[in-house]
Amino acid sequence: MNRGSGSGSRRSGNTGHRDVYGPRGGVNLPALRGHNDALVLELLRAAGPAGLGRTELAARTGLTPQAVSKITARLGADGLIAEAGRAASTGGKPRTLLRLVPDARHAVGVHLDRDELLAVRVDLAGRVVAESGGPLDFGAGPEAAVEAVVRAVARVRDPSGPPLLGVGVAAPGPLDHRAGVMGRVTGFPSWKDFPLRGVLEGRLGLPVLLDKDTNAGAAAAAGAWLRATWPDADADADADADADADAFAVRGADPEGAEVYAGGGARTCVYLHIGTGLGAGLWLGGGVYRGARSAAGEFGHQVLLLDGPRCRCGARGCVEALCLEAVARGDVPEAARIVGEAAANLVALLDVDRVLLGGRVVAAAPDVFVAGVGAVLAARALDPARPVVALAGAGVAEGAAEMALTPLFGRG
């Protein structure tokens, strides 16, 4: 196995960071350094306050001990990591353990819903340290929404606190995640082609990441698992996160260049968001799957009933139309059954481990939705090892903030 020149790394062909190596196989040293720093930071994040030793970091990343020493010295100088004490001696000198410093940096997440806005500020462990919310009229147009976001970020921002890495914004789709441009949001034509990311970056003076609310929901679920390793988090959130702890993983590279997952193996899930609309976030292969055009996850517009009620998208019999019609007439069990039927289609296509539920409609009747969706999946299961159905354990705004942290941890 070749070692990267000067970096002490073993080259991996499947790390998910393809920009590290040039088109002819040469090593882009600045990119490689950033990649290796991210691997170390992500492993320390998953380890929590207990931390990891340099020997463990070398084994889990495939880096040489010398490279790990250089990386940890650099990260320590930046204030991102610190000593966590010493491991119990096994006969030799006790090993020094290292941990992530959660308050070294913060990030902000914003959930732009059709009728409300929520902003949160989180630390590097994903814990919410400030939040602010209020009503929003998405139909009033992009300019009004931009002003609302700027005000919300100002309310949660702490000018004297840790530096902000950036702002994640989760909005209804469709949208172009890569370009940061809104698409033709169902029922809101004025948003089409609006460059929301660029406008907000100009107003906020910070990096901004724009993604669909459902993708942020999937990222939030992964962040909930990571937060479960840290103390003093909200007890209810921790309970939900603990239930889903084995569903997510932290990606690194083993000595042979394969992906390894600190959570015990690669896991997949779908996050189903049921609020003013319906959508899905897909967590596949250790990260959010967006599709070639950022259009993956339009769960609510699969047709279940030919010639059914008209949906806002123009089609008939969509899951969204059927589900929200049932909610409107107070038949929540029927709404859950409808979501379950659509979820069963998705499970049959993707063979996922977990179906996680979130959004305000679910929050109003969580037990009904978990039981209803679970019953349909059980009835339609083609394999005895059917996926677990559970609550997501974290919200979309937290997921948007989690996405703003991804450059530091090398995910996205």
C-alpha cells in the first residue's frame, strides 16, 4: 500500500474525498492535509469527552503515527482539540487521550418552512446553544424571507462567542443544492431561480449552505447519534438518539483503504418529513444522497391513487395530497397508513435499515405515526429483517446546522 508523500497517509480509493488526488494520481498536498485533519476530527467527535489516543487515531485512519502527531499538534494549535486525560496503563507509559473542543467553533442552522422560521446555533458536538423562531409567510416572496433569515441569525449569533463556521439553510424543494438556487417550489412560483445562497452570503458575510429540508432532517438524525456521546444534552433528545445510535456511523479509512464506520458498519435510512408538505431525506452510504440534480427525495409526489384528489404539484392521488387531506379531517391513523404505504414502496426500492419520522404533523401524534407506519411495513415486508421505524430525534434546523459543520469534518 502506497503512502502519501510527506503526509504519512495510506492512499485510499474509497474515502469519498476524490479531490485529494489529481487526475494523474499525484497528491494534492493541501487537500490531503485537510482531508486527514477532517478524518481525525470526525473520529474525535464520535468518541466524545472520553477521547482517543494517537495510536487509536492512527489505526482507525490508516495514517502513520508521525502524521497523526503532526495533525493533532496542528489541530491543538487551532484550539479544536485538547487533552482529555490519560488512559489506564497497560504496563507502559499511560497514553494521552485527545478530545474535540465543542466550543471552539459554532454554526447556525435555519429552517425556512412555509409558515414559520426557526434558527439555532450549535457547537461542534451538534448541541443547540441558542435558538429563535417565529412566523414566516413563504408566499410573501424571497426578499421578505431573506430579511427574516438575517434577523434570526442576528438573534442567535454571539459576537463575543466562538467563530461561526457558516450558516446552513433548509428550505422546501425542489432546489439546486450545488448552485444554491431555489427551484419551482410547489405553490410558490416567485421562488423559482432565486439565488438564495448567494444573496444570504452577501448579507451575512458568512459561508452559506442551502439544501432541502428533508436532507437537513436526515443530517439531523445523524447528528443526534453523535450528540448521544456527549453529556448534559437534553434528556429526551438523548433518549431518541440512543434508540437510533447504531443507525449511523463516522467514516474513516482503514489501513487497506476501505471505508470503516465507528458505529459498527455502514447503515442506511430514510427520513420522512410530514409538515406543511411531505418529503424524504435519504441517508445512504454514510451521507445524504441528493441525486444528480439535487432532486432526490420527492417522496410526497409519488402517486398512490390514480385519479385521486388533485395535488398542489398538478398530479392526482399523490401521497402528500392523500395524507394532508386525512390530517385535515382529523383521521390521523389513516394519514399514518398512507405514509406507511408510500414508505413501504421506498423501502422495497432501497432496502434501508431505518425509517425515521419527523415534522410537525408527526410531533402532534408521534405514537400514532410510528405504530401506523410500522404496521404497514410489517404487513408488506418481503424480508423478515424489516427496517425499524422510529422518531428522528432532532429537527430540521439542527440538521441545517449539522450541514454547516460538514466542511470541518469532511462530510457533505
